[in-house]
Amino acid sequence: KKELIYDSTDAFEYSDVEDGIIITHFSNYDNVEYDKIYVPSEIDGKKVIGIGSLEAQHRIFGAVFGECEVVIPNTVQYIASMAFSGAKGLVKLSGGENCTKIGEYAFMNCVNLSEITFIDSVTDLADNAFAGCTKWESTH
């Protein structure tokens, strides 16, 4: 198993927005099975404030395989619609203590997701955020 420590040229694509940086894509073209993926809290001296765009719906972390934990930095305020859709290897999401919004279908068909350590701090949770998440639905 491998841990991925942030490397801007290899792992993440991002956009500079008014309030900071948003992660727009996790590029795992070799389908590596990571044990842990650490999302950076800062890129180019700016805080990472979101996973995905609030204006667009597309998969950011679909290419997560094996049994993987994704660590969200405490700078992140939201996880956008469809951001982790289809990430079959995602088993746990940790960190993210300031994440208050999770969008529609954010974790759709993440069939192995069983734990989000910061779920209690989320105040704006889309009704269908966990559609098709069989392990999540059976435990929550």
C-alpha cells in the first residue's frame, strides 16, 4: 500500500477562485491503490477551500481504488455535487472539521464508504448525497 503526499504536478488539478483554491481533479491515471490520500490545505500560497465547483457537477475523486482513506484539510468548507461519485475504493473520509456543505450525489455509488469523521459538523447535507452507498446506508 502507498500513501500519497501532495504533489501538484502529478496528483491534483485545481482552480484559483476568489476565496482560494478548489480541487478540480484527482489524476490517478495508473489506477494506483493508495492506502491514504492527503488533499493539500494550501496550493500556491492560497487555502484549499473546496472539493469541486459549486457551479458544475463532475467527478473529482472517481479514481480511488483498493481500500483508501482520503484526508480532507480543515481549510475545506464544502464537498461539491458528485465530487466522489463512483469512488469504489473510498472507505473513509477524515479531517474536514470545517466542512459544512456536502452536495447532491457527492458520494453516489461509493459502495465501500463506511465512515466520515466530520459528518456531525455538516449543516447543509443534500438528501441524496449518499445514493447507492450500501455500507453507509446500512450503518447510518
